[in-house]
Amino acid sequence: MEIKIYIDVLFFTNFIFDYLLLWLTGLLCRSSSATFPRLFSAACVGALYATLMFFLPVSFLYALPCKLLIGILMVALTFRPRRIRLLVQYACIFYTVSAFLGGAAFSFFYFSGSSGTFGAVLRNGSMYINIPTYQLLLLAIFCMPIVRFAFFCGKKMLQNAQKTTELSVEYEGKALRLHGFYDSGNRLQEAASGKSVIIAQWNRAKHFFPDCRHPEDVKGLIPIPFHTLTEDGLLYAFLPDAIYILKKHTKIQTETVYIGLIDRTFDHHQNWDAILPHDFEGENHYETKPTSKTADFS
């Protein structure tokens, strides 16, 4: 099948891809210097190079050193780093993103067999896709908010993971590791002693009670009423022998508080499986900032 190559389509296709790659690099680097004029000019340089590389039979144009230099030039035009170290860092991230997305695109065309449908041609390392420019532009505009939302969700997950404290709970000769999330809304206390309560998932803490299927089946646990925005209820708590904060290769013993058990999953991403009280001693060790989040077991 003969495929006609249109220079404007080749240029604009590579312009869109280069713009997206530089934009994604800016998101990963959290750089505010990637403004639209800089992205536009750098993407033009990349698109012009890809167009020349596709048509001109000049070997040095598609040699690896020339490709590296063009990529570094595009990064320099976009981010204007003041130090060589930053330039190398941006360039490495740019090439990593390019390799990832380029491999994904190549795999898509290879396994789906859609290269013939779109008229995709790869020559001298430059790809031509025979797709109407307005469709490509609409696709890019549609994808950018989705990518930004994915980055936002990933950032929130990472922030939640960084707010956790790893604990070791010892009880009757057994030890259990918990990842506790500090929550300023958790103000539960055991009424008689006034001790605070760490709320733990039953599916993690049942390690201490292998013969019981539910927290209420364990004899000797203390019922503690709780209140959230959505419900009122009871959780069952026990006082462990010791609680340690695990920090790198050290164990820091902290105040022994009650462990309340509830048969719920707190974090579906499994970054944490316990809710720490507002006055937990480990908050000072880890310099964790309080949050306004209210304890919610839904």
C-alpha cells in the first residue's frame, strides 16, 4: 500500500508529540518555567528536526549524538536551567518520558495492527502518522486534563504515604507492624484510663487473635463508642504490652495506648492500615503536620 507523506502533517504530528513530552516533563519536575511560548518554540525545534530527519538522507542528522543534542536544546529552551546539573536532570526526565510514551505508542501500533489504518511510517527514527491535524489536536486537548488528573491523584497518594508512621505493636509475645496515618480528628479515648486509641483494621490485627473471626468475638476487649460524620458505633480495644515507632533501623518506644479494632478497610491503596490519635507521640518524632481530616471508617 502506497502512503503519501505530507510535510505539514509530519511537522504538526511531531510538534504535538514534542509539546506533550515537554509538558509532561514540566509536570514531573514541578517546574513553573515551562510557559506556553517556551513550550511552543521548543516543540517547533523538535518538529523541524524530525521533518528534516525524515526526508534528508544525511546520516549525522539521525545519529545518536545529534538526537541527544536536539533533545537537550529543547529542554534548555523550555526550562532555562541556570546550572548544568539541572539541565542534565531535566534532559534525563525528558528522555525517560519519551522512551516510555514512544514504546507505548510503538506497542499500540504493533499489537493492534492499526499502523495500516492510520498510515504510520517510521523512517530514520522519525514517525509519520497520517491522521487529520484537527483530530490529533482534539486528542491532545482531551488527553492533557486526563494526564493532569492522573498526576494529581498520584501526588495525593504519595502525600498520604508520606504522612504515615510505621509502628510495631507487641502483645502476648507476638509483634505486628502497622502503618498509621496521623489524624487530628481522632480524639477517641478509653473512658476509665483516659488513654488515646489507635484505630486498626481487624484484618491486620487479627494476627493476635487467630481463633476469632470478628473483633466482638474476642473475650476481654473493651467496647469504646465512636462517632463519625456518617455513623455511630462501637469498636473493641485492647491494651498492648508495648508500642514502638520504627524509624530506619531503630525502634523508639512510645506511650502505650489502646488499639481499637474495626472490621473496615481505611485506605484502598493500602498505604496505611491504622488511624493514629491527635496527640500521638510519634507525630513529634516525624514532624508530621496535623490534618483537618475527621476519622471516618466508611
